[in-house]
Amino acid sequence: MRRVSVFGATGSIGESTFDLLQRRSDVTTVALSGGRNVARLAEQARALGAELAVTAFDDCYADLKSALSGSGIEAAAGTAAVIEAAERPADWVMSAIVGAAGLAPGLRALERGATLALANKESLVTAGPLVMATARAHGGTILPVDSEHSAVFQALVGEDIAAVERVIITASGGPFRDWPASRMARATLEEAMNHPSWSMGQRITIDSASLFNKALELIETREFFGIDPARIEVLVHPQSLIHALVGFSDGALMAHIGPADMRHAIGYALNWPARGPVPVERLDLARIGQLSFEAPDPKRFPALRLAREVMDTGGHAGAAFNAAKEVALDHFIARQIGFADMAALVAATLEHLAAGPDLAAPVKSLDTVQAMDHMARQTARALIASGGIR
Ligand code: NAD
Ligand code: MG
């Protein structure tokens, strides 16, 4: 029996993971974590027979406890309890909390030598060198669960990384792929949440409309595979069926094709190193008929340029980039800033922080990453308050 834990179990990736776990008889569930949706968290914990369910929010503890009454499942609450849950001996841990909050529990699981199925791309964006070094030092394994990175990982099986000439990650282009810049600047929350090909959590859906998601994924690719940023390309592919391509020194391109269903990447990580059945749609390519490609427009999608600057700067720039992006997204969701203001705010925050010594300083520990995260959030909020982004 393999012991598994799922962090962010009630989210979009969490639900897809739950769906796959429910179909298996060879796993036992140690811990599940969630946020405010404690009724669903308790339901999942009962269905999987988990030992422990944890809500990230202290004020949700009483509701979780009562939802679990009579089940014998332990309840816990708070940020520290989520991190402690990662110390429980699970062999396979899904990291699917959204945002920078996913970093600490994932690190804790790697310190135990666990296999970390990593959907939380923010872990690699904010603290890539630390996450990779933690896995190496403790014999932990990281399996990428972002669809593009799972695709690259699969294309590299049996290959020599030295023979990789380039990696191409695809982007659907989001709902604003062919909108003029003037219309994009006025885009509403509802328009940004209307993703053409993927069904995902609210935050990543909006990040897909701005291509901030692809910007995070450029950095994620660099950190996980150790590839020179100049060799990583973004290709717009509206059908979202090819998830990534790897180009080798002989000119061959290996593409990964599959339906836009995250159970594919999650199932790969669950079955790894073998392949096993995964209940996703089988593609009928003759019916699909055509796949199309285009270059991303750097003018309308400044997030991609910002990611390249972040990779050039290195150090804590990824933590600052992600934190400023999270603040920008919070304010866009609250309808306090416009769609195009998000990239302007991130750019202004990075510019402000570049004047200090910490941005480019190498990542040493979780503390230095969290300090930069905090500083970038304060800077971004101050810029909004002072009207400094317009
Ligand atoms: P989601 O918003 O649907 O779910 C997030 C989960 O995290 C929920 O369980 C929520 O309760 C929990 N959570 C939220 N804030 C928290 C906090 N402060 N502390 C602890 N837990 C908290 O998000 P999602 O779309 O499932 O995405 C999860 C992660 O996976 C993100 O990093 C995202 O970028 C990545 N990812 C998602 C998809 C997708 O298809 N949804 C694809 C690739 C990568
Ligand atoms: Mg992705």
C-alpha cells in the first residue's frame, strides 16, 4: 500500500487527484488539506478514509471538527498545521495549494524524502534552487504536474539532457488571444475567467488570460530542468492538445499530445515510473482535423518579457515577481485595478526592488524567500495606494 497526502485537495487539481485516488485500491490516504470549503474537505476525507484533514484557516476549525464527527478522522487548522501535516509519513504527496502558501508544505515533504507531485508552480518560481537542493539532499523526488512540464518530463524519458537544443511550452493564448490591446486593458473579471480550453481554479485561469501563467511556467521550466532560458520558447497553440515539445540536437521534435485534462499529468505522476490506465478522453485526431500555432505577442502580453528579466536577475527575483503578481491578481479580482494594470504593477514592483541589494542575492533559505515575498507585497500595495502604476 502506498501512503498518499494531498495538499489543496478541494481545489481544481485537488479534485482531479481525488477522482484518481478514489478509483485505486492500492493507496491509503494520510492527510488532506483544504481552505474554507470544509464540508467538501470532510467529505473527501471520509471517502478516502484519511487519517487527518486540515483547513488552512483557524476560524474554520470548529466547522471541520463537526463535519468529521463520528468518523475518527483527526481535524486540524492553521498554516502551521498544514506544514505539520506534510511531516506525516506519506510516500506520495500532491502539492496543489495555490500560490506561495504551497512552498513550505512541499519543502517539508521533500525533507522526509517523499515523492512530491508538484502542481504548485509557485514553489519553483519563488524558491527553485532551494526546492531542488532540498530534494537532492534528502533523497526526495519531484514529479512535475503542470501539463507542460509533465509533457517535457515524458519527452525526456530515456534521453540525454545534453542533447536537448530547445524546449517549447505551449499556451492556449487565453480568451484575449486575438483582442486588441485597447480592449484588453478594459477586460472584465468575467471575460478573463472565460478560458477557451481548460477548466481550472480562478487564479490560474486569470493568469492564463494575461499569460502570467506562462511566465511562471517559463521560470518553472528553467528551475526544474536546469535549461538555459534562451533555449526555452513559448508557442501559442489554441487547441491546447500539444502540451510541450522538446527539440534535440538532430533537429527532431518530440511532442506530447493529450486532451486538456489534468488527470493525465496527475495520473502520470501517480503511476510513475510505470504507465497505468488513466480515465481521460482518447483523442480522435481525424475528427480534430487541424492543430494551429502562432507566436505570442510580446506587446499585449508583457508578462513573458518580465519572466525573462526575472530569469536574468536570478536570486530572489522569482519570489518578488510571484508576490507582486499575487497582489496584482487580488486587486484585479476585487475590481480595484484593470487587467493591463497587473503587468504594470509587477514591472513597477520589480523596478523598485532592483534598487535594493536583496533582489539578486542568491536564495539561501525559506526565510529569505519569505522576507522577499513580504517586501514585494508591501511594495506592490504601496504602489497601488500611491497611484504609482498609472
Ligand atoms: P484552486 O484555487 O482550485 O485550489 C487551491 C487549493 O488550495 C484549494 O484546496 C484551497 O482551499 C487551497 N488554498 C487556497 N489558499 C490557501 C492557503 N493560503 N493555504 C493553504 N491552502 C490554500 O487552484 P488550482 O487551480 O487547483 O491550482 C492549484 C495549483 O496547481 C496552483 O499552483 C496552480 O498554478 C497549479 N496548476 C493548476 C492547474 C489546473 O488545471 N487547475 C494546472 C497546472 C497547474
Ligand atoms: Mg500549465
